Amino acid sequence: MSAAAQQHSSDTGTPAIDWARAAHTVLVSRALDELEESRLLPARKVLYQFTARGHDVTQALLGQMLTGARDAVAAYYRSRPLALTLGLPLETALASTMMRAGGISEGRDIGVVLNLPRHHGPCVLPGCGGVGTQYTPAVGWAQAIRYHTQVLRDASWIGCVAVAHGGEASIASNGFWSALNIATTQRLPLLFFIEDNGYGISVPSKYQTPGGNVAANLAAFRNLRVYDGNGSNPCEAARLMADALAGVRAGEGPALLRLTVPRLSGHSGQDTQAYKTPDEIAAEQARDPLPRLRALAVPMLRGEAAWNALEARARAEVERALEAVEGAAGPDAARVTRYRFSERGADGRHESQLQGGLCGAGIEPRGGREEAHPEGPRINMVTAIRRTLELELAANPRMVVFGEDVGRKGGVHAATLGLQDTFGAARVFDTSLSEEGIIGRAVGLALAGLLPVPEIQFRKYAEPATEQLSDCGTMRWRTANRFAAPMVVRMPGGYFKCGDPWHSQCNEVQFAHAVGWRVAMPSNAEDAAGLLRAALRGNDPTIFFEHRAMLDAAWARRPWPGDDFIVPFGKAKQVRAGSEITVVTWGAMVERCAQAADESGVLAEVLDLRTISPWDREAVLGSVRRTRRCLIVHEDTMTAGFGAEIAAVIARESFFDLDAPIERLAMPDVPSPHSPVLLDAVLPDVTRIVAAIRDIASL
């Protein structure tokens, strides 16, 4: 603990703790662990088991101190005692590990990946199986606390905190360091609660951080109060927690609390701990915090007999829960494909997730009109994007725009130019150079009922954020619609006069393959405005791809389509009518295909998909059935590009309608080259598209 924190802690006594309640939680948790390890795991009624034995006492204490109406915990796979303390029903916890109806995910996710939706009282944000993924969403929730209090003036968020709960091994992850940088530079109300059991599976702490003590290494970190203590001593742990939380609630900025705890079993139910000596295991058992908790609780319970009764009661509660869960149905296989995306009821309104996004906050997103009402001169795509962002920021006070260089600079492509001047730095702001942090922060903001619009500066730069993007996309499905994190990720990419492997990639197929993400790739200013507005008024995570070559392209300029214009996702646009061949394309290739159709002398129908997740199967199949021929053109590489998916569907659904083989024209399997000479050699150009149209039409 830092010197200042030591002094402050010495001036305070042990906080008011209900030791009997803490003991009951720990005894229930241990009975649950024992049941799973000794009976359910061998019987394969539980397939993944992660005990919290040794971590449980500190979690039971922390849970009692999370009393804020909008407190939140970003959990990990050993957080079950904390979740039980915060109100997770025992039957729900057991049904989750046993993959039964009534569990947290309805059998879709491993049972220790917990969540607890709640709008009044502390909630548990959706856990993930990845190590360190909880930290940056916790930062997002902490920033949302500030936003709700200072911008939305919601008093229920005042004095609330976010807690990032993790084990010692997770402090080596990108997520931890990204979150630490954001929380300290922004002085956010966040507690890093690190339980150090000395091992990351079998790897000792000294391989995670120099000297094996992250608290010692962070002692001089600016804007961070650091605490270090013995989690086997409940009184010491409680004092440190109370002191750390008090400072965070009082607005003193983030704190980090490291507590050493024993891991009284293997990493998981399958871990034999052969990497530990018998003496090391015995030393860990000697540090079990339960005997000390018992010594504190017995006087309150008035004797050993009462403690024994409490143990018996805990076991009985677990057995009753087992009986109830054993009688519950298994997961419903007929529903396994539901909740990949948001769903609507018979009345057309969203079937809302319990928490996350505007819908989770009880706000039905606004609609729009699909008919364009062109007005004014033709504008370029970047102006259409900027104007749409400006109008939606003005209409939706919960919307925030952020990323690298989006603030005072206005974005490297000028899409956010002037927005910070208009709406202020709380709503349009720059971030540190961490894509993990940008997307993870967006997840936390969305879970807190805001609409984040993060920018990934170039498509290639999304790779460090892949885990957060994947976890965000699957959230609705893996929580069975309990949580969702709707956001709109703006992502420029593609060639622009020249190329290179770092700024000019598309690779949109990766996001088309990602569960839960909608993907838009507009080719012109009108569609950009309509698709972006539809995304901002939607209820799903969306990738909005801004092609660099089209941002200021003359062909892509269109009159402003109106302030309420939307383009529904999954609805292709007929760019050219034709009867001899269907050309399917999207993004920057639309202009080239339209020009090629005009020059080919063939009656070619050109379809601009506009969105590839979802994509308009009906429009494509209907056109192919009329023309009986198809060419698919895209900028992404050929092998396993999205054109292959379209071709496969056409081959299955319209095989007997075809008079010629389905053909694809795409980049060869190389990154976008830098030299314009090389770029021209690999990109589908008008000449090659004309030749392909003529060849197919002649068959």
C-alpha cells in the first residue's frame, strides 16, 4: 500500500461487515464447489468446473460493500462467490454449470461465465472466457458513471463505482494495461480488484510481473492509489477494500487493490496440480481464510453449534438447489439460433435485452423513412457521414463519438471535423492508442445504456481489438438476450490512389463471419447517410465500413437525402437494370461495375448489396433467375472472400436457372500493394470487369 493509503487506512477501523452473512455465502460457495467436483463433474453433469475456494472470503466481503445503485462488476471465471453475494440465485448458478433451463445462458456458455442484469443495485457485467477481457468494459462503465452524472444529470449514478475483478495472471494482458492507462489518465471511478493466488494455471506470478507483485510495481503510477494486503486475513482485507472504495466513490480517481489469496484446488476441475510440491500445497491449505472468518462469525452466531448449523444449512440449500435443477429441462435446441441479432415482437417493437443499449434502458430507438427526399447540391460521402453524426448527436443525448484523433483534429479523414466544438469533449473525444481499449470501453458504455460510436482509424488496426469485437458480437446470444452492447464501429479502409498492407485492407468477410455483427459497406453519399442513420437507430453492434476511395469520389456524390432518411439493412439496390447477366458487388467496386456495364454492350443488371450482414439473398436470387448468369466482384481477396458465400447460395438455390458457371472477380490472395503500378495489377478494374461480363454473357 502507498504511504498515503497506509496512513488513511490506519485512521479507520474495520468497516461494518455482516460476518454471519459473509460466512453463509462462503459456506454455500464451498458446498457448491464440493458438489460439482465430487459428484457432478465425474458424472459429466458439469463439463467445466472452476472453483473459487480460497478466493471466496474476499469476494463475500467485497460484495457487501457494493451498495451503489449503479455499481457494476466486470467479472471473470472465479467470480461466483461475489455474484452470489450480489444476489445471483443459487439455483441459477447451479443451473448454469449444469447446462439446464433457468441458467444464465440456457446452456449456451460455460456456467462460470457469469452475469447479473440489474438497473437498481449492483450488476455483474457479462463475463467472458478470455483472460483479461473484463478490464476495458469496466473502464467503459466507469466512464458511463461520469457521463450519466455530468452530462445526463442523473443523480442515481452519483458516487457509484465500477470494479474490474481479475486474477494475478490477467495483469499481463493487453486489456489490463489499456484499462489502467485509460482509468488513470481520465481519473475514472474504477477499482481494480486483483486476487493474487500466485499462479496462472501452472505459471508462477514472477512470469506475469517482475518480482511477482503488481502492487509494488505500480506504487509510483500516477493518479492511482495502490493497496496491497493479505486476503487470508478477513479484517485486513475488509479495511483495505473499504478504504479503496471510499476514495473511488469520493471522486479521488481509480484504485488498485491486490490481495494475496490461496488457490485451494487446481486451476479447474481437470487440473491435478502436478506442478506443485506437497509442501507448496500444504502451505496453501494453511492460508485458507475460512478458519479466520469462522473465528469472527462464531461470536455473532453465539457458539460452535450455531456455526455447525450454518454449515448444515448451506449444504441443505445446495442440495435443494440440485434437486430443483435436476428436475429442470435441458436447453431447448429449437431455440439455439435465436438472439444472434435483436428480434422484434408482433407489434414491431424490439424484444429488448434486459440490459444494454437504449432498448435495455427502456428507450425505443427512433425509426425513419426509406424514401429519399434529395435536397441541395451533391455532397461527398465524408460530408454525408459528418452531417449524419451531427444530426444524431443532437437528437440522442446518449450518443458518444470517440477514437484516435476524432476530437480537435476531426479525424484523419475529417469525418468528425467540428463535432467536438459543437457537442463538447464529453461527447466527442480522443482516446489513447489502443484498439482493445477503444472497443472494450465501448462495450462498457453500451452496457450502461449509452450509444457508443467508436472509430477504428483503419481497417487493419482492428486486429488488436478482435477479442473485444468477437465478445461484443456474441454477447446477446451467449446471455440468451439478457445483455447486449449495441454500438456503431466506424472503420475506414480500402485503397486510396495507392495501397499498402496497413491502411488499405478491406477483409470485410471477417466481420460477415463474426456472430452478431451487422456490416454496412456503402458506395455513395446517399446510402452512407441512410445506412449510418439506420445503424445509429438500431439495436445491434454494427461495423460501418467507410471506403477511403469513395469518401471524396465524384461518382459517390449525391444530394442530401433528408434528415430522417434510412436504408434498411439487407436491402440491395439496383444500380443498373439488365436481362443478360447479374453483377453483384459492393463498396468501391460498385462504381467500376456500373461503368463496366455501360461499356460492355451487354444488358447487365448491377446490384449494390450495400450490406453484407445481412445480405439481400432474395434480390440476388431473383435477379439471377431472370438473367441466368452471374458475376460477383469484390475488392477483398479471392479465397474465402464473401463472394464465395454468395456463389454457394446461388449454386444451391438457383442451380437449374443458370446458363453459365458463376464467376468471381476479386483481388488475388495478397495484401493491398503500395505501388500504384502493383495496385492496378491486382485490383478488379473496368477493363477486366468488361471482359468478364462479355465472356459470361457469350456462354
